[in-house]
Amino acid sequence: MNQSINVRQMPNSGAKTSCQYCSLSNLCLPLALDNSDMKKLDDVVNRDRILNRGEQMFTQSAPFRSCFAVKSGAIKTSVITESGEEQITGFFMPGDLVGLDSMSDDTHASTAKALERTSVCEIPVDQLENLAHVMPDLQHHIFHLMSQEIRNSHQLSVLLSKNTAEERIAALLLSLSSRFHRRKLSSTHFSLPMARNDIANFLGLAVETVSRVFTRFQNQGLIRARGRDIELVNIEALQIMALGNPQA
Amino acid sequence: MNQSINVRQMPNSGAKTSCQYCSLSNLCLPLALDNSDMKKLDDVVNRDRILNRGEQMFTQSAPFRSCFAVKSGAIKTSVITESGEEQITGFFMPGDLVGLDSMSDDTHASTAKALERTSVCEIPVDQLENLAHVMPDLQHHIFHLMSQEIRNSHQLSVLLSKNTAEERIAALLLSLSSRFHRRKLSSTHFSLPMARNDIANFLGLAVETVSRVFTRFQNQGLIRARGRDIELVNIEALQIMALGNPQA
DNA sequence: CGGAATTTTGAAATCGGTCAAATGGCGTGG
DNA sequence: CCACGCCATTTGACCGATTTCAAAATTCCG
């Protein structure tokens, strides 16, 4: 039910957990850093900001001052078009860095909202840039993360323009599966952090279509779904399905 | 017919044009730099690589060593899915930097191909990172460019998942228009660098649909199109069209 | 426990895709 | 300079996956 990741407590402290003692350090920004550099990063991080389900972390067009690392819970980001439509651009899980799409401007390019109770670490961008300047590994790592974000978005574009409803949903389930796996959680049995509505929006489908595909998958014995509780029964079949028409 | 940008010649030289004397310096990487820094950048740039139409600048999965700045001509980038389908992820014009989506890996995340005769400047990434390390403005500028790339891709996602064929094509025409404008070319009369096929692929449509929409637009008096030669007759109407259903 | 929100299910409508074929443009070579 | 042939573009008719509209069923929380 709860796919958040427990944060190992610092031995002698009930206080905020430093990067060194955070179980996410192998996923998050500190990944690239040695101990002394991690300390410096540690100093600029504002820890333990808690968001309730539905609460916004930042909103599009608001002044851009910080990126956020997800500690537990889950975040969705979305852009609002001029015609008022929302497009979800990503789901962020513990260890992910949110807000990189805003680094080209002094205002946020998207809105970030908590999908459930979520705790985050805030990292002021000006300080992050300063650190990156003196720490080549950090600079490199940020380049890496931003580039990864571009790739993810390109993958989404492919999904949206080339794949059927079934293929998109299979791909999303597998993507979530592998992300849970990387976080040492079960890759076959998890709880969706987002509503059907969010899935539909993200994948460019109608909610009804998402619902129908879920039941179809269930009837075909590919998954077992009860509400947000999902079990991947036949991963291989899902993988084949996600690939789409294989004769292209 | 030719929307390439002339490169101002260095007064006393028929040789390669340095960044200082390149008319694109206000669009390209040097944008962020003062004269002495520009010199250093200049030293690491391999100039005057020429690609013929259809020639590949780099291919997906090939070792990633350099980014490329477009000097004249036009480039398209695309990703190939596991099932062998191509999705064009961007069109790059003079002053644009190609290859940023590959900075998360040591292999290219996409393939880049020249749409017409194109000249580019090659910038080795390791040297670019070194320079960024000593030049905070350059680092900031690269963050900016990468973030912009994320935004662009998000915009594409919105287009693909929320907009009709007409809206997508109107949006593309307007986007090209503004990009030509920023390069001091006509924003109402230009030559498309890409084929209908590329437009269709980029926008997630069938070629036939693109063709139909073009003729529909022409009949409605929004544009005049003969082959790749495009004239935007009623920009306001196109803008309204690109917005999509305004009652959402 | 109750009411609202989410999810599911059904039937009908549609936009864009697919298939097929005609037309047009352009470079090459005679 | 023209004719050929190839490839890009256009046009037409039909089809199908997904959307839309409507309503029931279920779940979620306060």
C-alpha cells in the first residue's frame, strides 16, 4: 500500500536526515559526490518539507528559486497550455529531482503537485549552480539528469504519437515496475501513486479508455488490478505488448 | 528558397570564421560569453564540417563525443524505438545546439540528419564541460539550453496528446515562423526545410493528413503553399487555430 | 455511515489512418 | 534541351480505434 522508502535514521539524532545517512543517496544528487563534497551539498539543502496529497510544490509561472528532491511519496508535474488544458509531463518518485525543466528561466515551466503525502528536500538553484561550479562531478551529474529528462520526454513523445492505448499502458506499467525495482521495492506488485485520470492525461487517452484497457489486461491474465493495487502477472507478455507492432 | 544565414566574413581571412565574427553569436553558445571567454571557446570548436542533404551527423547508440552547433542549413533529430519506428524529436536551425539529449550517456540518444546542405561547428563535450567548469556563465547557459530542450519536448507532448491535426500543423507553422523571425528572416514567407513526411512523423500524423490540412488551410485563405514554399497569409487565424478549443 | 469522487461499463459518433491511385516536381543522362 | 523515371505530394473512399456522452457501480475518506 505504501511504496515510500524508509529513511535510515541518523544514529544520534531525531532531527533532519543528512544526505550521508539518506538511503536515497545512491539515486539522488549525492550519487556523484565524495564525502566532503556531499557535506557541502548537505549544507544548502532545506530538508523535510512535507506536502499533503494534492498540495502544490510549485506552480507554473511562479518565480523559480529551487529544485526539489523527492524523499518519500510521489509528485506529478504538468504544463498548462494557453487554452487551459493540462498535460502531465512526468511522475517523480523518491530520489528523483523535480524542477530541472525550469532552469532556462526565472519562472517555473510547470506545476508540481503531490500525489500523496510527500516529503522533499529543497535545493536553491543559485547555490546548486555555485556548487556545480566548484564540483565538476556535480556539474556532470546535473548535465546527466537534465539530459535524461530530455530522453524521458522524447520517449513520451514516441508513446503518444506511435503507440496504441494498450501499448502505452503496458509501457507505463513496465516503466513503473522498473522504477520500483531500482528502489528495492517489488517490481511485480505495487500501488499506483496516481489516479486513472492522471494516467489517462499523461498517456493522452480518455479515462474510460484507461479503465477499459485495465480490465482487458486483467481478463487476458496480464495483470491483477484492484483499484490502485497492481500485480503484474505476465511481464513478458506486457513487454511484447509494449513493443507494439513488431513488423515495422 | 534558401533560408540559411550568411556568415559575416572575417575581414582579413578567407579561412574559418571565428565565433567572434559569426553572425550567429547572439543565438549560439557565445551568447553568454565575454570576448576573452569566447576566444577560449573558439579554440575548442572544429569549424566547417559540411553535411549534404540526407547525410547523418551522428547516429543513435554511436559513441557520444561532441555536440554540434548549426551554422547554416537544417538538422532533424529522431529516436528509433525498439520496434523500429522512427520519431522525429526536433528540427534544428542555425544557432541551435544539437546533441544535448545525449549528455546523460556515452552513446547518442538520437540520430541527427541533415535536411539540406548544412554546415556545423563541432564542440567536443569533454572540452565543453571543462570550459563550463571554469566559466560559470557558460555553465549557466548550458543549463539554460538543456532546460529549454526539456520544455520544447514537453510542448511537443502537449501537441501530440491534446491537439487535433489542424492545431498541430498550425502550431508548427507558427513555431517555424517565429524561429525564422528570430533569425532575421521573413516570418510570413519561408521555405520549409523538411518534407511533408517529416512534418507528419514529427506531429504524429499520416502524410496524407498533413497534405489534406495544408490544402484545407490554403482553401480557407490561411496560407499559400506551393511545395515547400510557404506564405502565412492570416497569422491571427493560425494563432487562434493553434490554441485549440478555447472553452476548456 | 453517507456523500462525493473515482472507476467502470455501454452505445453511438468521429477524426484520422490505411489502402489505392493519380498527379506533380525534379534531377539525371541522353 | 527534353524525356525518363523516381520520389514526394495530393486526392478519394472506406474503416477502425478511441472519444464522447450517459449512467451505473464502486471506492474513498471524513
